[in-house]
Amino acid sequence: MNINIIGGGPAGLYFAILMKQSDRTHEVTVYERNGPDDTFGWGVVFSGRTLANLQAADPKSHAEITRVFAAWDNVNVVHRDETIAIHGNSFSGISRLQLLKILQRRAEELGVSLKFHAEVPSVAALRADCDLVVAADGVNSTARREYADQFSPTLDVRPNRYIWYGTHKLFHGLTLTFRENGDGAFAAHSYKFNETTSTFIVECDQETWSNAGFAALSDDETRAYLEQVFAADLANQRLLSNNSKWLNFLLVKNRRWSFANVVLLGDALHTAHFSIGSGTKLALEDSIALGESLARCPGVAQALADFEQTRKPVIEAYQAAAFDSMRWFENAREYLHLSPIELAYALMTRSGRVDREDLKRRDPKFIALYDGR
């Protein structure tokens, strides 16, 4: 097959790896608008189940990823200067850039053609001379926009604002921190992804964002403001910016996942709120599922139909859980009257995927503390 992939993020690179691994005679080209070292954001999170899927799909890249990741089993909830730890979870973090470099090296080793600084002005031209076009070009996908009539996307701009920073304060475990000041309520999502750096995402509702005057603040002023809000948590460490800017989360769905020889993948196809940490996980597992459909079916059209039929129920379940989690954070200020242990319990059960019995199996001490409140 001759395969063109738009987007050199985790979804596009991993799919390229899997296709060349399955058959070295495939001609696979990845077009990426940015350079090989350009990335935005800081760390990404994987669950233990995702790592098992990556090991089965490509043991070599899995070995490199697990050699450098930071692992933990605790979720920490910080409220009113008290930390509640919930153990028995399986997570790991890795720098987004480090992940991309691992996948780039593996793709090149297998003979994938990586074209950086390569903008694709028209998908129509690209699809004319190949068997398959995979549009893994992110949440603002040009391919999805170009063929909106075929994909029928639904784009829901959510009200909360968030901004993605790094910090050299190491958060040992997935840490969810809640702080209030005269302007409103803030939540921070943080975790270390190597021995020196943590991701630090700050989220707030529109009222808080407006009260704080962020629209008129520079990057330095915004970081200084948030460093003050989270002074007790950052331990005098600065917030680190990497093209960090306030965003509204965009919930992406598509009624149709493919047409002719073009298919969407990863964030171009669907998004899940960062509060359940599944964006990169879902993108990589999309790639695995699409590769399996191509191996299972006799032609591209049948494979793309099979991919949608088998993968869509999985994505819809994740998006439903992520939606509940997102809505919880959109209304977080309504829960801040709770005690720290009550807030931690509400937070852990927010998406409906974890219940009391799950928590009791994972961490009986946490449930005993909750029951004895």
C-alpha cells in the first residue's frame, strides 16, 4: 500500500510504525507542518492497560518508552491545605517531546519517510495518488474542515478556560489541587513526567477568568498571578511556559469517521477532556485498531468501515466518562464546601467509571477514612 499520513504527532507516527512493521513493502509518508523538535505541552499520561497494549503492538518502542517514564500509583487531592492520597491506581508519565523522539526514531528505523515543515494545503491532491490518507492532524484538523460535509463534525467549545504549564516542582503522583481567592476558584492538574519536571495545568471557570483580568495580562503577569494562587503548592518553583496560552477545551465528535480513502485519527477524530488523561492514549490505541482493521479486511473501504464499527463504541464510552469528568470540573466551585476527604471521594467517582467498591479494592484505607469522617 501507498499510505500518506497528515500529522506527525503520536497518532500519525505510531500508525506509520505499525504499518511498516506489518509489511516493509508499504510506502508510508508522514507530513508534519512543524519541525522534529517542535512540540507544545509538557508531559503525557498512560495507564497500565495502555502500556500493555503498546507492548503487544510494538515491543521495541514500548521498551524505550518504559525505560524513561515516571510511574506512580497514587492520586493526591489537595484542598484546604490538606492532602488526601488514594492509592492502587496505575499511571505513568513521559515528556511529550521525548515520546515523539522515540516514535520518530522507530519510524525512521523501519523506513517511514518523515517530511517535516511540510504543510499539506490540499488533502484532495494528496489522496489522489495513494491508497490511504490518514488525517492525524490534531484538534484543529484541516482535513476535517476540508471535508466537513463528509465527516459531519460536531465541535463543542466548552466554557472553562485552561492553560498548560510546566514546573520544576515535582508532583509525585497525579495531583489535583483546589485553591480559591477573591477572584474565584482554580483547579490544577499536575504530575511529574521525568526527574526534573512536572506538567501543571490550571483550569478555572469563565467568571474567575474574567474577574482575574487574564485577558489583559502578559505571559509573565499571568504566570506571576498563578504562582501566587498556588504558592503553597509550587514550593517557590516557577511556572514554565511553552507557547502557553489560555484555551477553551474543544469537544470533537464526527458522525462519519471516513470517506473514500480518507480516515480521521486521534484528536482530529475525537477529543476527551484532559481531566481523565486519555488524549494520547486514545490516539495510540486508534492507530492500533486501524492497523488491525486493515490486516483483517480485504480492502481499504472494508477496513475503514470495520475500524469505525469496532472502535466507535469504545470511543463513545470514553467520551461519555470524560464528559462527566469535564462537567464536574466546570462546576468545581460547587464542591469546594466539602471537607477534603469528601471532595476526594466526589472527585474519584465523578466520571461514573469508578465506584465505592472499586475504591475499596484499590485503597481500603481511603474508604475507611471516608466512612469514618
